Amino acid sequence: MKVLLVGGTKFIGKYISEEFEKNNDEVFFLNRGITSKNENTIICDIEKIVEKKDLILSHNFDIVVHCICNTEKNATDLVEIFKNTKTKLIILSSQDCYHAFQELVRGKNSSDYPIDEKSALTDIKYYYSHINSARDKYDKNLMTNILIDSYNRNEINLTIFRLPMVYGPYDYQFAGRHGEIIKRIIDKKENYIISASKYHSIWTFLYVENIADAILFSIDKDITNGKIYNLGETKVRSWKLWIDLYSKIANFDLKCQILPDEILSEKKELDNNEPYHVISSAELFHKDTGYIEKISIEEGIKRTFDYASKNIDILPKIDYEKEEKLLDKYNNFLKN
């Protein structure tokens, strides 16, 4: 097959391209040429992709995997280019589009879990515009509506994947995934000072290679045409169990010291203002396709830890001295 990968040069796209290459597919790239460029790269800003329409269509791509289709314009541009072609579009979306996710981000907890493809979507338009002006047009629901409408008019063929928290080597958001756990292990700091809410929090993750493998697995499955799928692990776990899994892989025992938010609020980095749980279901994708995750949780954690051990600059900075002072303050409070 002939494949075009749009964006995604830093993390998930890297693994997707490798999976296609292992399958002896011919892979091309469309990006700005800043972080990745070779002879098969079409240099283009995503906002000007229509200007490359003739060049793109001249390649007769079988598959296009779009890693950065975030806005209505991105979707409209795709339809304009691939309308009435035989190209299959694979769109990487995210689970931040759901009502439950956006409610929790805003400090509310009013939804049932797990979140599946029939769960309510957020009714907030451009839902990150209030915190990031660079994302003032970001809206995965408006993007999806345009593409699904085009599919229903028999103009394009596509599958949309809503991704969970993705972790693994080369993650540019490494510090915000499991980086804090790994950093403490590498620094040999036994005391893990943590709030009770974070200790018990549950999020759906998926190892990055399993994302790429699932996408490749779906390509020849006609049942996926026009579908929207959540991806995610079949089993989820609390942050405490993630700590235990990394501790076991590294053979280093992290001891959690649970402190109340009243104590931790003195140090913003330790205070947990995030939602407690974001649990999604990928049952539909597994049922439709028969997909089974290729990389085990243990192997995914090992590869993630090994990568971080060799690239410690990606890990977050932790003020251990202040943590110990907070712990002493709490212990003194208990004594009194």
C-alpha cells in the first residue's frame, strides 16, 4: 500500500510509520520539515494543505493517516482533497471530546463510567480556547461532524480513532504521563509524597506501539468504515498500581506518603487539581475487529522506563527538599 502520514513526527506518528514500513508499505510524510524530513516528505504547513492538492492526488495514496486533524478547517480541507477518491482516511482524534472529560477538567464529576462511543459529547465549542489562544479553533467534535457528514454523503471513506492518554518512548509530554514516577525511581527517592486523590485516581492509558498496531490492524476491516472508535487498555488501574508496576520493573520500592490537600496546597506541583477518573471503554473496537493488544503492560512499562533512563532531561524536576519539609510538617501535625 501507499500511505501518507500527515503530521505526527514526534511520537505516535513515528510508531505508525514504522508499523506500515514493517508491512513493506511505502510511506510518505506531509509536515513542515522541521523535526522530520526525507525524500518522501511533502513540505507543507497543515493550514495550507489544499495548495498541495494536485501533488497529493498524483500519488494515489491508498491510506492517509491524519495525526493533527483538530479543527473544522482541517476537516474541510481533507474533504476537498479526497472527495470522490478511493483513499481511506484514518483520523486520530481524542477522548477530550466527551462531556465527562470536559466536566472533570472543570472540576465537576457528573458522568457515568466507562465512557464509550455512545456517551454524551461536550456541548462546549472550542473547549480549550479559554486557556490557550493557540487552540482557539480546536474542536474535535466539530471536526468529526464534518467528516462523518461527508462519509454519509458517500464522498469519502474513513475511520476515526479517539485516543486515551498515550504513553511510551519519544512522548513529548513525557513529564505529564508517568515521568514523575520514573524520575523518583531513577533518583532513588523512596518517599513518594502524594495526595489521596491522585493516589486513587484512575485514567485510561494505552502504550504507543499498541496504538500504531491497532490502526494497522484495522486497515483491511470493512466493518471499520465510517466508524468512530475509542482506543484504550482493556483493563485500567489506579495511580498507585502504576507506581507498583514501575517499581517492580525497576526493582526499587517506592513508598507512598499520602498527605492531605491542605498540606500539599503549599506546593502547587503536588496539589491535585485534576479530575479523579477518566475511564473509557474500547470494547466496540475489540468486538468489531477481534483486536488484541500486542505489547503487554509489563513490556510497555519496561520500554518506557528504559527510554527515560537514557533520556533523563525529559523527566520533570522535583523539589525533594520541599517535599520532605511538607512531610515533616504533616508528621508534626499528627503528633500534636
